[in-house]
Amino acid sequence: MAEISKEHDKVEPDKDFNVGNMKFDKESKLRKVNDNIKKQRVKLIWTFNQVFVNVYRYLVSEPCKPFKG
């Protein structure tokens, strides 16, 4: 797959990823899957990654102390 030199929020999976160029092992069941299904899978994974990147800033990096009230 060609390297993409865009910001993550500017990437469009439909246009920027060519599933026809993806290579799979001979034993892989993905070789038999239709290209439309592969495209949907790439879009789903890319959407998940975008959500994680957007939520990442809200994740707590240090353990919270228990609340004592």
C-alpha cells in the first residue's frame, strides 16, 4: 500500500486506500472476500481509529486516587 502523506482527519478511505493492491497470505480467507466487503472493513477500522484519536485527549494517563468523601 502506498504511503499516505495526509493528516489523519483528511484521509478518505474510499479514495486513499486501494483494496485491490492489498496482499494476503495464500492461506488467508480474506483472499476470497469481495473487494466491496474489504472496502467496508477498511472504512470501519479507519472510523474506529479516528474515534480513538479524538477521544485519546480525554483519557486519563495517571491512575485516579479513590474518592474519600
